[in-house]
Amino acid sequence: MTQPKIGVWFVGACGAVATLTSVGARAVARGLKRPTGLLTQTKLFDGLELAALDSLVFGGHEIRDTDLHCSAREFGERAGILDSALLTVLHQDLLAIDREIRPGYVVNPTPAVRALAEEGRAIAVASPQGVVEGVQRDLASFRERHSLDTVIVVNVSSTEPPGNLPIEFADLNAFRALLKSPTTRDGLTAGVLYAYAALDAGCPFINFTPSPGSTIPALMQLAAERGLPHMGSDGKTGETLVKTALAPMFSGRALRVLSWEGYNMLGNRDGFVLKDPSARESKTRSKDNALRQILGDDETHSRVTIDYVPSLDDWKVAWDYIHFEGFMGARMAMQFTWQGNDSALAAPLVLDLVRLTAFAQSQGEAGLMPWTAGYFKSPAGVEEQSFVRQFQLLEAYVAKHREAARARKHR
């Protein structure tokens, strides 16, 4: 059977996450690196016909004045993960990806993102419809050039601030009317416009950021009309992953969590953007909501703090302090420190999500993908926040399709 060709179009194509995802996929596909961290490469998925890593074709939009080679070298110097020998071997692969990166779009940005764009190559488009049409032209030409079976759009761009969503977000027809406005209204963001452009063009959408995306009501309706899978929001890579695995332990032992303080430090461009209080609010809200839903105690004091520490670069550090109460009012404490490379934690999740989304589309599945809940801090349409139970949703989904594949084989 011919292997389908899957396009992966990044919003933020030269950011650290997209860079390591693209380079890592090529390195693993060519046998240069092990697929550590890629769940879809484990025995759990035996029997499912997932897209091969070497069938993925990468491209995307980028607002900064850079390319994938520069981003990869910079990441290698800062993080110590991509060495020059590997980048030399993958030189032609990176050149091919570079040819598919286009200037991106900026809509109602934070000051930090505006500063990055002013020194970059963002396209100035006044109207929302102009942004949508520009994105769709790039997606269509990308698909045509490579004879792709589908293109999956993945938002790994900078966090957008939360805000009051326009009333037009509640209805698809009203949203389409909003696109015809001569200017981009407050509340209308690049993430939402990219999501609309992707779904309207027949492309599944993955929102790996906490920003509004395809899960606003109007775009949920659009995804259903187009018969497309989509999911978000905010990739669950580090501290929140630990929280959603650890917090159920306290509930399972009827121990009352009095306080859970989380302090995060990071120094990459994500940290730079999160210096802005409004953008930081989006991130901390996403990180805190998961814990509160698991504990289910309104009296628990819970707070997440994020500070930008430039010298850490892509290595993020989280310190958590948990104060809890046991039998007879005994007060006890637990604390842990988490240190990890932000992009190395995120990249395999992105590749898993791309492969799972492509598979869902091949099966004719549309709408939200609740079985991928474990990949997100705020999984749309899923109330369950325990990582173990979220993983069980994925196991059940895989088992269902494995049995269906066996049945077809024995017909």
C-alpha cells in the first residue's frame, strides 16, 4: 500500500519547538537518533497504520527574520542538543524545509511579539480576510507542490493574552461576517485566524498553545461541517504533566491539599513573551486549572508563578511545594524540582499528535479528539484531568482501531 504524504505546516516554523520537531523527525527517520519520547513509535500502536516519519513534509509561517538552519544552530549552541555533526548530515533536509517557510502574520500582538515582528519579516495585512486568504494561498501551494494527501496545521507560536472573546465567535456565520471587517478588532487573534484558515481550507488543526484556536464555538461548527479532526489546547510537557500524575494520589488517599505553590523559570523566547503580564495570565491559568479540577477542593490555595530567566535558555525549572493534611489534622509537605528541556519535551508530542490526527482523518473521524487529552493542559471537550485516566482514553481508542484492523484483515 502506498504510504500517504502528510504535510505539517507550523505557525511559528522557526521557533524552538518547530525546529526540534522538524530536525528530530528527520534524524529519527534516517536512523540517526532513537525515537525516545515518541509514544506512537512504541508497541502500544502495533497494528495501526500510522503515517511514517519519513512521509512527513514540513513547512510553515515565521514572523522573525531567520531560517531553519540559523534556528537549529542557535538551538544547538544554547541547549546543547543539536550538534554540528548532525546538522551537517541533515543539511539537505533542512534546506528543503527552509524552502517551504513563508513570512507569517501578526494580529493584535503583545508588545514582545510586536518587537520580534518589527525586526522580522511579518506580512502587513490590514483586514482579517486578508490574513485568511494569505494563509490559504500558502497552504494550497504547499499541498500542490508536494502532492500531499493532507496538510495538518500546528500552532506552536507565542502565547496570546486572554481577553473577552467577541460575540461573533459563538456562531460561524457571524464569525465569517467579522472577517469582512476592514480592520482586525480587539479579541481577534492570529491563532483564531490561522485556525479558521486551516479548517476552511480542509486542513486539520492542532493548537499546542494556550491561545484561542479551533475550539471556539464558531470553529467547532466549521470543523464539523468540513469533517475535520482538531484538538487543543496547550501542550502538556513538564510541570503540569507531573501535577496531573501526582495530584490523583492525594485524592486517592483522601489527603487534603491545603496549598500547592508552583514556581517556574524559563529563558527562551517563550519566557521572553511571557514577561508580558497578559500573555503570562493565559499560561498560568492553563497550568492551574488542571490541578484544581483534579483536587476538587475550592479551599485549596493554588498558584502558578512564571519568571523569565534569560541564562536558562531552553531549559526550564519548576519548583513545587505541596502542603497537605492527613489523619488527625497532621500537616505534612512534599516538594519537588523539575528541570527539563522545553522543546525536547514538546517535539515528540507534536509528532505524536500529527500522526494521530492524520490517522483520525484517514478513518473519517471529525471534531475533537478526546483520546489525545493527555497531550494537553486544557484538553477541549474533556473534563478528566488525571493523566492516568487520560492515557486510558488513548489506550481504548487504539484498542478499538486495532480490533477493527484485525477484523478487516480476516474478512
